[in-house]
Amino acid sequence: MIVWLNGPFGGGKTTTATQIDVLLPEAVVFDPESMGPPLVPTLSGIEPVSDFQDWRPWRELVVAALTSLDRHTGRTVIAPQTVVVEQYWDEITAGLASAGVPLRAFTLDCTPDEHERRIAGDTVTNSTIEEIKVNDDGVGWRRHRAADYRAALPWLTARTEVIDTTTLRPAEVAKEIATRAALTA
């Protein structure tokens, strides 16, 4: 099974995934973001984009990687990745469904003020974001994409299970996800 963690950029998905991994050591964490950097040298000169999610091969590689990990490990795969373009979400979820891979999708929401607090206090940076998107430790990217996340929230609410994480610690969010997804601890 894939447990997808969506939510605002810098909202706590990766931290929560780490807590799920602690709670459920039989789970594995796979960051779909990692499928983007290898595409940059090949595609950036052919099809310039501001986000490698815009490349269809990224979405196809994410489906292929998650399908392979599901089959190879037989474990729950935790995938922390913001997707705010509904068409891209449709492609990914349809690909997983076509491969027969079960998916539980959660959106880890928080208030805009709490999101800003998390961005400002984040000491863990993603070198992919830093190198490819913005050279500012991802802070500008996360703030810039907050409006995209908010615009996507209506369809995310209809298509995923939303958890308000505003007042919850990551360990509490992880426990809530494990309970809802009926994962054993």
C-alpha cells in the first residue's frame, strides 16, 4: 500500500513521514521528489519548466517507482510529496490504480499562519529544492507555492483525507495516519 502525504510545501510532510517510519518500522519512506533531479540534464533544454512535476516523465517515474517498491518490499510505502495540479494527481492515482497498487492519500493541512511559522523555523533543507528551484534553502519556493496549495485545497479535500495539523505534533499526525490507514504498530 502507498500512503501519500500531500499538503503545503514546507508544511511537515517529510517530518511526519519520518515519524510514521519510527512508529511503523516495517514501513519504508520514498520521496517522489527524488525522481526529478535525474530528469533535469535531459529535459531542461528540451522542455524548460519551473517545476519538474510539469514533466510527464516525472509523473510516470513516480508511478513506476512506487509500484515497484510496493511489489518488491511488500511493505507500506510512505510518499511525502505535494501535488497541487489536479491533472497530475489524476495521472499518478490512475497509474497506481491501473497497476493494482492500493493508495491511501492524506492532506496534512494547517492554517496559513502556522504554515508560515513552520517555513520560517525549518532547519532541514532539501538540496534538490535549493539547487533546482530556488537558491534560498527552499524558503522562497515554499512561500511562493503556498497560494497554489490553497487553490488546490478544494479538490484535495474531495479526493484525500484531510488532517488539520495546525496544533498537532508530527508524532500525533503520524499516529492519526496509522490509525486511519489501519496500519499496525
